[in-house]
Amino acid sequence: MEYNYVYSVICLVSSALLLSLSFLSMVHLKATPSSRPFSLLMVFSAIYVFGYAFEIMKGDPGWIFFWLRVEYLGVPFLAACWLWLAMEFTGRVRYLKPLLPVLLGISFCFLLSVYTNNLHHLYYSSIEIDDSGPFQMARLGKGVLYLANSLWIISLLAASAGLYVVHYFRTPSIFRKQTRVMIAGALWSLVGFVFYQAGGGPRNLDIIPMVLTIDGFIFAYGVFRSGLFDISPIARDKVFESMKEGVIVTDLGGVIADFNPAAEGFLPGLSRGWVGKNLLEVVPEFAANSNSDSPFELENSEGLQYYEIRKVPVMVRPGKSAGTAWYMRQVTEQHNLFARLKTYAERDELTGIWNRRVWLELAKNEIARAERYGCSLSLVLIDIDHFKGVNDEMGHETGDRVLVSIVNAISSGLRKSDIFGRLGGEEFAVILPETNRETAAVVSERLLQAVFNHRIEFQGKRHTVTISAGIAVCENGSMLSIEELLRKADKALYQAKESGRNRACFADP
């Protein structure tokens, strides 16, 4: 028998399959970075398989060597395309630009050595016909360059498989389906080539076309069933890496599977060493702050930072979760702005104490508490003496500084529980919780003395400013409304003014 119909037809069908995958990649998947090396890999594989289909049709040395030359239009470039594809697929493109010319250059040198083999016989030392089997086969003597090319192919295939394996373990489980297809293809090619070079397979029959044929079926499954080179997972991976939000992906057990570069900036110490650890054990604050309205506080080199944390289930299909994505968003600027706005809304802009609206709310709450628990409470209404004269003599700018200075002096004589606010102009009020008449008298005298001793510097001279105070007291839980307390305290303040100022007077019981 002079030819092998069955194996030739299988090779021709395989070549057509590989060309179809190349066409599909060029036309329909051209937007993805991996489509070009994948398309070339399929073309070179198809050339090799096509050439071998004709090589085994005749047992003639001239015929065999002619089709060997056709095969080698594809063979030297297979391993280079494998590595090119692996680098594109795993995102190592920054190393590709300087490396690709070297890969293609070495591949071309092996091609040239085959086309000039008659001059040096360094690639094939001999070409003979083997008649010992059911059909004639070529028995090729392996020269130095053939062995070098074989080592080159094995090395690049091993490197490609290694890149896919590393990428698989660095990729969240929800993104691993495509990588599994690439690992299967790379390992199948590597094992098949090593097996053939080690003398495996039937006599001198080249099993690599069958290896590439099965590779074609693996890739066909990947393209049509696993979304191989589908743009959405690739785009998702790029978005994941470039997001300004920090993202940590955990599996169903809460174990960290992956995170993006932004997350490293949010969490001090976050590194690949955290992968495989339980997130809530490493950062227990996540449990209390996820999906909370309160921001998550974290100290880093820039000081206290605030983050919003959200957790979202990662759904592989409707009703089926594969884990959780934890999103961290920097909200320090918004938090600080909100705090400033809250301060503007609650505090007096000039002095920093409670404004009238907030002071009234706090005073009402304190009156209700005192009534509920049967406590005493005092209200001290304060007015700066002759403040109009201060403004007229020193100017409004200095008058504002006098206001701030007096507020500071009064604040130094109050407890943290006392409620101090500005009601308007030069009029202030203090709620003294749990304070009876005797204690209120002591506190008021202390405040009068603090302001009196506080000298105001103006044009090189020291000036004394005084205050007057009216005090209304509710004892033993017998409470009045805040409006009634203010009216009583205002009458007492008027009495203090009429009595000569710089003094405190009590309202009638």
C-alpha cells in the first residue's frame, strides 16, 4: 500500500477546522487582544497538518521533502505563537514588544535551515523510506538543528503552560473558565510533543497533526461553549484592574480570592500574601461597616481616611452565587465636607458655639430629661455690657474678636455637660444640667470673674469688658418650658443691668 487514505483525510479535515477557527478569530473576535496570535497559531497549525496530509501520500523522497518544506512554513512559528498568545491572554503585554521580534527571528532561522538543508544536512541528516509497515513512511535522520528546534518548541510550550497556570491561580474563580481551556490546550500540546520526541506513537508516524487536531477541538469548545476570547471577560478584567474603587473578591467561605490595585492603596499591608486568608479575620471592621451609612475609618500615611464599604454577591448565574465582591470607595473629602456643613448648620459661625436653633433643641431635651428624672436645672442668660460702645470705639472687626474672646473665657468656666449657645448679637445662654440655685450662683460668679479678668488689647491699651447675667432655676423636677425659662431669665438679666451691670441676678421663683 503506497498511501494512507485514512490518516491523510483526518489531517485534511483537521486543517480545515483549524483554518475555520483562524477565520472566526480574525472576523468575529478581532476586537480582543488575543485574537491575532490565536489566529496565526491556527493558520500555522493548519499549514503543518495540511502539508503532512500530502507528505504521507507517497513514499518518494523528493515528494516527501517538498511537503516537508510546506509543513515548515508553519512548524517553526507554532511555539512562538503559543507564547505570544499566552502573554496576551495573561496580560503580560509589556514584555511582549521587545520579545516578539526575537521569537519570530529565531523561528525564521529554523525555517531557513530546513530550506537550505541540502547544503548542510544539519536539520535532517538523512531522508529514507520505511517499507516495514502497512504503508510507506519517511524515516528522517535528526540533525543538530532539528534537536535545537525541538528543545526550543518544548521550552516555549512549557513557558506558555506555566503562564496560564500562574494566571489561573491569580484569577478569581468566576473568571477561570477560559483559562482552564487555555491550560488544557497548552498542556496537551506540550505532552504530545514531548511524547513524540521521546519516540512514542506508531513507528515513524508523526502524531503531532493529531495533537493539533485535538487542540482544534479544545479551542472550538472554548470558543463556542466557554466564551474563549469573549470581549466581556477581558473588558471586565481590564476594568477590574483600572477601577478607582478598591475591590476585594472573596469566595463563599469569605476567603480572599483576588483584589485590584486600588484596594492595596486603601488597606495598609494588603498583598498577595492575604490571598487564601479570611477577609473578616484580617479586617474585622468590614463586618460592621459593610452596607452601613457610617463610613469606615482607617488610619494610613495620609492620616485618618474614610471609606464607604459595600458588599455585592458575585452571581455566576441567576440564583447561584460564587462569592462576594467588597467595594471600597474613598469618601474622606465628602465626609469632611459633610462635617463642615453640619458644623455650619449647628454652630455659630463666629464663635463656634451652638447657634440659637440647635441650642433651643438641646435645651428642650435637657428640660425633658430633668423632668423625667426629677433633677434640678438652671438657665443663665448672658449679655455683654456696653457692647455697642465697644463696636463704636474699636470697630466691628475688633468687636467680633471681643465676642470670640469672651466666649472663650466663659467656655473655660463651664463643664462639658453644660449647653452654651449664642442667641443673637451679644446675647448668650447656658443650660446647667443638674444644677440648683446655690451651685448656679457659684458658676455665674465664676463666669463674671473670668470675663472681668480677661483683658482686651486695642491700640496698645488693655480694656476691660464685663457681662451681666440673669438666672432662672427649676428644682426637683418641677420644670417650666424653655420659653418660660427664657422670659424669667430675661427679667433677671434686666434687673442685673439696672443694678449696675457686671453682676448676676436670680429670677423670682
